[in-house]
Amino acid sequence: MIMIRVGLTAALCRLCISDVQSSNTSTRLISTGISPLFFKASTCLYAEPLKKKKRIDPAILKQREERKKKRLEKQIRRLERNAKQLKPIDELEVPLELVDGKKERMREAAVITPAVEEERALLTKDWTRYKRKQHLKDMQMIDRLMFAQQKALDELRQESEELYQAAIQINPTLLPFTVRGPVKTPPIKGYDSPDGEYTDVSKKW
């Protein structure tokens, strides 16, 4: 064991590593003893050889350009055709169950005889005359009330200006109206807002 160790130590001692300076690069020569083995360790270039550029037939290139051009034109035509279509709203779409049961829910139009049409026309005319007379009566009554009110205010103004000004004031209690809404309170410390989690299922267009 001692002889083997001495021989290995002598071999390692004979191993020499020397730098050889050249005009362009620096290399390291690894040799043992008198005859050098010339193992060279060069610096890493971190690159790869350039790939040889393949020559492609001009006709093939032209065909590729034509296909690309046709694809773009097709997409443009599709966009122009669907330009006026609006984004669908799910809430306004009719359910398929109702579409399928449309025939079952359809009712045949009732046959109206000429006598029934004449009777309906006469009833419509009578109803129109009645509503016109009712409207005229209401307008006449409102005019009489406004005229009497104005006449009373004029007489009151001649008697006393203070009473007249008090009479034309708006009465807030004439039409009682109460509203109860949110009150202004300070925020609660440490209050966990019940937002919860939600999943957005909106469609992307």
C-alpha cells in the first residue's frame, strides 16, 4: 500500500499545467513528464454554428403569401358581415322550452262577423262621446273653483295685505309625506363586509 501511494504521488508531481500565451488566444496545456499530451481547454463561446439557410422555390413563397392574403380577406369579410350584430343578452333570449311549445300555445284567431264589427265601432264612438263630456265638465268645474279662489284672494288683499300674504303661502301639511332612509352613523370597527366569493360566468365576445 505504501509503494502504491508513493507511485501515485510521483505521477501527480510530474503532472504539470502550464499556460501558453499566443497572439490570439490563451490555451492551457496538460502534460505528464517529458512528452506533453497537449490536452487543450479553450474558453466557452456560448454559441452554436449558424444554420445553413435553405433555398426555397419562389413559387412556394408566392403560394404562401397568396394563402395568407386569402385568409386575411376571409376574416375581413366575416367581420364586415357580423358588424351590425349586437351582443346577445341572455336575459332577453326566449327559452327553448317556450320556443318548442309555441305551436301548443298558439290560438286560432276568432272569426269576427261584420255585425260584431259594426257593434264594436258604435260602442267605441259612444264611449268617446261620454269621455269627452266628462272631460269638459271637469275642466269647467276646475275653472269655476280657480275663478272663485282668485276672487276671494283679491277681496282679501283689499282688506289686508298681511292676511293675503299668509293665505298664498304653501301648506306643507296639506299632503303628508314622510320618508325614512339610511341614517348617518360612523363605521363599525372590524366589521367584515359580507361580500363573499363569486364566480364570473360572463361570456367573452
